[in-house]
Amino acid sequence: MQAAGEEKAALAIQAGEVDDLEQKIILLFRFSCLQACIIDAKTKKVLFASTRNSYCCICDRASSKGESKNSHVCYKNWNKLSAAMEADIIVEGFRNSIDMHNLKYNK
């Protein structure tokens, strides 16, 4: 993702796609269920990817048996409506775009 961001930044500068603050502006598309990514429309390379998981089999099994959870790496990171997972991932990607790639996403 880092290399894709660097390539896109260079292409944005070359094409004059910068705003008043000299931040690069790019067009984006595509996301899917549970796991979503931001892909540059021109290079077709992934600039950001993340996952939302509302289920952990270890936690669920312990809960159904009335036992305490064993110490484990729990990948459950979502407790809200499933329909909001993709949007949350995309918002996270937009919020981190400048820190990750020094790019400003506009669509």
C-alpha cells in the first residue's frame, strides 16, 4: 500500500491534481462486505484496506457454555450494525489518507 500511495502521489503531482494546500487529490472507487479497500481509479492499486469482524468463535463458544474466555487473540472489532461496516472502513481510510500517503481523497 505504501508503494501504491507513493506512485499515486507522483502521478497526482505530474497531472496537476493538487489543491490550494498542495495536497494531492485522487479519485477512488470500490469497496465490499466486511473487508473493504480503497483503490485508486487510475492505477487500480490498493491504497487502504481494513476489516471489521463482529464474530469470534472462541468468545462465542465460551459464552454459549457459560465459561470464561481463554486468553486468545480476539479479532472481533465490531459491535454495531453489519450494514455500517463498509462505510466505517472507508471513513477510516479517508481519515488516514494524509498520514499514510500524503494524499487527499475526494470521492
